[in-house]
Amino acid sequence: MPPQTLPVRTLHRHALGWGVLALSLPLLTALWVAAALWLGAPAPWMAVVVAADAGLLLSLLRVPAGTARVVAAAVFLLVCSVASAWLIAAGIVGAAFGLMPWESALRLGPVLFASVAEPWWTASTMVWLAAAALLGVWWNR
């Protein structure tokens, strides 16, 4: 029995799905950072919005449900969460020096990030991130 391969149409949908997620990543990251800096808190509830957006985009593109779609949504959520946390910390530190978040992000080191972000890792933050991950898996399975 020959090995099974994905049809060309499915491969195009996967590539299109990754492309659309890559285009929407900076927009959702900017939205998360703007909400967090405006509210003065890291806004972990935005993780659920990011997971919902990934699921919605992939379903609108008719990427077939399954492992590839779950992985795409999970990677999107992870990258957006890390980038947002870094830019939020950069926005907080950079404000003291008159820098915009993206200017400060290039100068922010891991030790300063860890000191700024340490108070954010509360139980409620972890619950929001876990809920976003579980909902992302459920929406894309």
C-alpha cells in the first residue's frame, strides 16, 4: 500500500492558513499590547481572543480540522503571547526613558524582562492562558 499524501488542495489551504496567521500576528500582538498598556495590566484575557481569532481564521479558510490546524493555532497563540509579554514589558520600561514599546523592545534584556514581568505570573494569568490553550484545541480539533 503506497504512503498516503495530502491532496494538493489541502496543502494549499495549510499554506494559506499559515500565511494568514502570519499576517494577523502583528495586528493581534499590537492589539494585546495596546489593551495592556491602556489598562495598566497585562490583560491575559486577550489570550482567549487570540485563540478565537486563530480558530476563526483557520475555519474561514476551510483548513481541515485536525492535528495540523491545532498545531497552527497553538503556535500562533504561543508566539503572540510571548511577543505581547515582551512588548508590554518594553512599553513599561521604555515609558520611563521616553521610548516607544518597539524601540524599547530592542534594548530590553531577559533579566529586565523577568523583573518587570514577575508580578504578572499569578494564578489568574495562568488560568486565562490555560483556558485559551484548551479552547484553541477544542475549536480546532
